[in-house]
Amino acid sequence: MDERLKRLRAADRLSAPTVIQALLPTFVPLHGDRVLGDDAALTAGFGRTADQQALTVLGIDRGQNVNERRQKNGGALTVPGYRTALRVLAHTEKFRMPVVSLLNMPGADASPQSEEHGQSQAIADLIAAMGQLTVPNIVVFLGEGHSGGALGFANANRVIMLDDSLFNVASPEAVAAILHGQQTVSAAIDLLPMTAAALKQRGLVDVVIDHRAPDLVATLSTQIIDLLVPLLPVMPDALIAQREEKFQAFLEQWPLN
Amino acid sequence: MSHYPATGQWTTCRVCGRHVHARQWGTWRQCPYCQAWQRLTAKQRIDQLVDADSFEPLPVVARSQNQLAFPGYATKLAQATEKTGLTEAVVAGWATIQTWPVMLIVMDSHFMMGTLNTTVSRRIMAALKQARQRQVPVIMVTASGGARMQEGIYALVGMNLILAEMARLAAVPVPVISVLTDPTMGGVSASFAFKADVVLAEAGAKIGFAGPRVIQQTMPVDLPADFQSAASLYENGAVDAVIARPELRDQLGDILASYRFQGVSTHG
């Protein structure tokens, strides 16, 4: 496998639960969508930072050993995961807590069950709900985030990426596949702007953090709070407009021709 | 491979592979041998749905180009344009259906499998915006393999932007009706297709997020014949109704008559 991908998918990669533990000394986990079930890949809940800032978190990780990976479906969120996230968003709006999403997930879950459960509807609902969220939201790419599932969480006021993480329409493997083997998976990473550097240069990403930073978790926590604090007094309508303007400005880079 | 209807008299059914004469297809383009509904071009679809001569296309706001210099994309765009006579995978315009005014947005799977890219997103957003200004109901006929990979994340963000536009329509409110046709998959399925007020599925359509091939690459499963079919989505509660092609126009007319939106003048 490509060295970069190997690192993002490694068992010891910095994971959402680790960041959440450091970020929120007081943490109340929330589980289940109340209809279909629970999704182990999602770590959701709310709590207080060391400085008493209330925060909701939505973390997705692949799991750190074989057993965890099986339970968490390798980080491919299922419909109960999206629906739980939607329930947690309703809760966060009620109590006016900002939202931090932390992602390391492959593309969508390709399974008959997710299809039967209405994966499309769940993803569409999440994208729409995140876009219309009346409290500030931030997304942090800890590893990979591809396809519509990641996009929902990334419909955010601010985007942070670790310098070696990836955000794309589809996984590098899927990009290589449409070229029928004319390009390797490694080459595919550079064919489209999906790295943190490429997306920062294009204005989609606000902050890039070196994944080798000596105290990465502390650096990340500080950065999240630093980005969040100026957003706290922003009115709901302005937060909603700001998200759309960000993506609109990104789209405008593509000339009309 | 796509199967754009050729100009000749004989074409092949994309389901059973038999050769079918132009006259045998009939008005609704149903295979006389296997009864499969053939995928329609945007023009065929519009002709079937709207009152005669009522369709007025919106001015074309954007054309596609290979901005990221993705290998082979420029050629694919040129081929798709030549094959379909369209400049992109969507056509939008004003029309009336049983005298009710509508903004009709029709995707065409013959143009790069109807994939969502920057241009398609822009055209859909422009159409939604104008429908909102005139308070005219929107009908979205989807046919798409999903987001267009050759445009990377630029194709994906269109999903966020279209849904933001739809939130403004909902705030007025202006009704949005979607008709999911074969195929409606990936990023189109997971954004505007399922976010309409009324979601209809055309009989025989395959609708889902991940396609059967992708699923079978991930896990060795036997998928039932009706997997992701309009009928199975209805059984699972994912769509409001399954409508056979000949009934679609009347069904849309009934829905429009029930909403009773006449549209408003934008002048004064």
C-alpha cells in the first residue's frame, strides 16, 4: 500500500476518542439512533473543556485493533451512525453547544444493509442539517474523509486538517480505478486536490497542523478552541450563510467558461 | 457503456440485448420483449412530461472544462457532448404540466452517466433560485451515477450548495418534487434527490448509494434481483410512490393541483 495511506490507516494513528478524551475532561457519551441501533464507529456526546467551554463532539475512527476494527466497520459509518449524529445535532442546538467533528473514515459503507436502511437519505439529512446548524461547527480531518459521509461532517464553519490527511470525492483507490490501472493509487493522490496542502492553497481548509507536532493532541485542542472562540458570538443566520459562502467561493475557482 | 438512442431504426435493449425497431419502442420506450423501460434522454423525458411546446430552457450558465487536467477527462467531455448534443448532464427550464407552472430539472444519464459536477451543480442552483423567486414548484428528474470523480472535491461541494439552496426554497416554502429514475446513485441520491417534499420513483429504476458492483467488491454477497429497485425502496419506506412511466405526467399533475402553486410575477 502507498506509504501515505498506510500511515493514515495505521492502528496507532491519532484517533477521535483520544482527542475527545483530552479535549473534554468531563464527557457524556450519547449512543444510538433510537430507531435502528447504535454505530460503534461514532463517538458522540457533549462535555466541558478544561476552560469550561461546553462542546459537542462527533468522532469517527477505524478502531485500533482487529476486534475494534470489526466492531467499528473500519470507520465506514452506517445509517444508525448518521442518524445518531442527527439526534446529537438536535440536542446541541437545544443547548447551544458548538460542534467539533473528528474524522478518519473511508468512503461510504458498501453493504446491502446500509442500502436497505436508506443510506442516501441519512447522508442527505446530515449534509442539510450541518449546513443549517444554528451553532458553530468545526471539522478536523485526522486521517481520511471521503465521499458524501465525510462531506456531511465537513459542511462546517471551519476546516482543520492534519498535514498528511486526505479529503476527496472518493478514496485514492476509487480514483485509480476509474483510470483502469493507468495510474497507481499513490499517483492518484496527486491527480486531484485532496491533500491538506492542496486544499489549504485552494481555500477550503483553514488550518493545517503538522502530524509530527511534539504534543499533537494539545496542539490540536488549542487550535480547535482558538478557531471556535471567535465563532461563539456569531448569529445563527450568519453561521449558516458563512458555510455556504465558503463552499460557493471554492466553487467560484472553477471558471464559468 | 451508455446506450444513447442512435438515429437508425434499430437499437438494442440495454436489459435483454434484443434488437428493437424504432416503432416497437412506442411512446414510452418500453422493450417489447422484456418490458424494461429504457433510459430516456433529457429531451425525451421533457417531451413526455410537459404540456406541448411549453418548455422554455434556461440560458446555459456554465460549460464544463478539465480545470484540474485530470487524465482523459477533456476527451470524455467532448465525446459526451458529441453523443448527446448537450453541453452537460442536466437540462433545466420553465414548463407547464397540466397547465400548472413548474421549474423542470432533468438529468441525462447519457452524458457521462449523469454525474454531478461543477456545471451541473451551478445549473441546478440557478434553476432552484429562479423557482424560488417566482414561487413556482420544482420537479427534479434525477438520473445519475453520483458525483463526477474527475472534478474531485469540486464536484462534491455542489451537494452542500444545492442543499443550501433547497433550504431557502423550503423557507418560502416552494414545493419540490423529485422523480428518481434509472439510475439514481451516489452523491445525487445522497443529496437533493431524497430531500424533496414528495419523492417518486419511476417503476423499474435502480436507486441507491453504493452500486451493486462496489458492494460485491467489498463483500461476497448474492444480491436479490430486486436489490435497489424502486419497488423494494417503496417496501422499505424510502419513497412515497412507485409510478410507471405512462402515469408519471398525470401523477405530477395531481400533486401540482394539490399544492396549487400558481407562481408569482417577479416584476413589482
